[in-house]
Amino acid sequence: MGYQYRLLALDLDGTTLDSQKRFPAETAEAIRELTGKGIHVAVATGRGLAELSDYREELSSTSYAVAISGGLVYDFRQEKPLFLQALPLEASLEIIAAGEAEKAMVHILSVRESVCRTSNIERMKDFHMEVYQDMYERICRRQDDLAGYVREHADEVVKINLYHRSVESRQRNCEKLAKLGLTWMFSEVTGLEMSPKGITKAKGLEVLCGHLGIGLESVVAVGDAPNDVDILKLVGMPVAMGNATEEVKVICRDVVSDNDHNGVMEAIRRYF
């Protein structure tokens, strides 16, 4: 018998979800079977709680989320955070101002809300985010005064995403905001994610494993993108999706099929 892994950490976009943002029923059933055997399953995602709402049924047997790129570790059973790290208020205000200067789409993730301007939601194709159009229309809180929102929710704003009109615009903001000393990550086509200093998915997983009393060597993690690298470097069995970037594949011990051919199920069958 092989090594007994005790926790499965799954990225969502580009990993568990297919290219149409669907959660395979087969994967949901496999997660239920794993948790029934005492295996912990956690989503490890850049999404916030509001953005997970479409998958309540599929995630109904999942106990934990390493959400908002590690800034929030959430216990679904107790319906409360195990860990929360908010952005400093002044930094949040600077990020919003930088986004506005570049005419970017500013997207705020607080503990329970996803916040955007109505005008941006209506033109998401301008920011290369049209695949998320339906979700944003349904789940986002529409707020024109974004600076006012972060002032009112200063202890709950965990991440701010800036979705730009071009990669050149993103690069300008990356250079401008580097002085803040925050954790940043490129995402999607032109996205720049800004999180509190030291916050990554890996940090969130360390918090969760400490809470559960599980060693990191007992974790299987599956991912596809640069924001998964830190977590994949940390665990005992890092697995790359077939659609993963080369940066991800080179650090992983295994590569499975892509997200449109349910590579996650291959990982589950191999290691659990």
C-alpha cells in the first residue's frame, strides 16, 4: 500500500472547474466519498466566499476553504473564519486609485462579498473577463464608491484585483504598486491580484494543517497556475494539471489530464 495522504487541496479555476466553469458531478461524488473515509478536502482558491456560492451543492461535503488566495481560511461547518488577514486601509486606497488611473476594473474581495462597479460588470469583455460575466452579474455587490466601501469594511477587505485593458497597463500598475510591499500575482489575461504582505495559498494551507494537526507531507495539492506554485512547493504530493503552465509542471511530481478531461479525478484515483 502506498503513502496514506490525509488532505486533498484543490484549486478551482483551471483545475477542478472545466473551461466553462462547471464542476464535474463525478468529482463532487469523489469528494463525498473521500470525506466519508475521513480524508479532508479543502478548496485552495483565489475566489472569495461569495464566488463559491454557485458550487454550494458540489462543495457540500467539503469542510474547509483556503480562500481569497490564502487571506481567509474558512470552516464551512462552523461558518466562521479560522484565519483572516485584511489589507491595510491605506494600501487598499492606493490600489483603487492606481486601478482608476489606468481605467482598470477594480474588484474587491471582502470576507463575504465580491464588490465591483456596475459600469465595469457591464463591460467585462473590455478587461478580458467575459467568461465570468454571468457570475459577476449575479453575485457582485454593485458599489460605485469603492474607496468608501473599503473605509467602511477596513477589517474585512482581504484582496483587491485589478483587471486591466492590456498587459502593458497591468505592468505599469505592477511597477507602481511594488512600493507597497504587498503580495502580488498576475492572474487571468490582464489581472493583478494584491494581497496582504506574506499572504499566499501556502500560508493559508499551513494554517489549516496546523488546525487539523496534519503534516504538510500528508497533503496532495492539485493546481495549474502561478498562484498555485507556493502551495505546490510545500506539500508532499504536488500534482499539475495537463493545462498547467510550465512553471507549475516543472515543480510537480505528477501531471494529470487537463481540466476539460477531469485531471482531478486522475489525481484522486492515484493517491487516495
